[in-house]
Amino acid sequence: MQQLQTNIYTDQRECMRLTHVSFVVVIDCKTGKSYLGKLHNYNRLGSYFELEVALNPGSDVKILIEESPYITTPVPLYAEVIWCNDNNGPEALFRYGIGVKYNQEVNC
């Protein structure tokens, strides 16, 4: 069973974010390609996850959170990619770190 981390902290974001590590499936709305990634944290406005592929800022994506402690089946979250950086940290499983802002107007 997955352990929920409940650290709450802020930095340059508009609201607090919660640490929650879980696998995600991220679908690029333009290409329809899906990628497995790892979610690290989220808040009511967006989230941060890692992928093996880069996504361009401005790209629309659909995110499915796997094994969430809050829901039994993945609920799609729609978002816009705000930034994408090379992720060269020692604990990184995936090459890129990606920040998104939720946007319910995204349609894919």
C-alpha cells in the first residue's frame, strides 16, 4: 500500500502545496501520446511531476493519477504546461521536471 506524505510547504506558489508521490499517466492533447511519470506534489492550482520526455510550455495535457488515496479510479485533470526543466538531481527517476497549472477549459 502506498504511503501518503503530508508535508505542507510553500515557496513561490500562490497557495500551499502538498507532497504526494504517485505514478501518473500524462497525455499530450495535441499528439495523443501518453507517458508514464511520477507526481511529486500538487495544490489546488497545479502540480509538479517528472517525465522521461520534455513537454513544451503552453502544451495542453490530461493527467491521470494512479493509486490516489482519495479516489478509486483515475479522474482526468486537465492542465497547461507552465515550465519544463532538465532534471539532473541524484534521486530523479525521470529526465524532466514539469510544472503545470490546471485548466478545465483544456479539451482533449
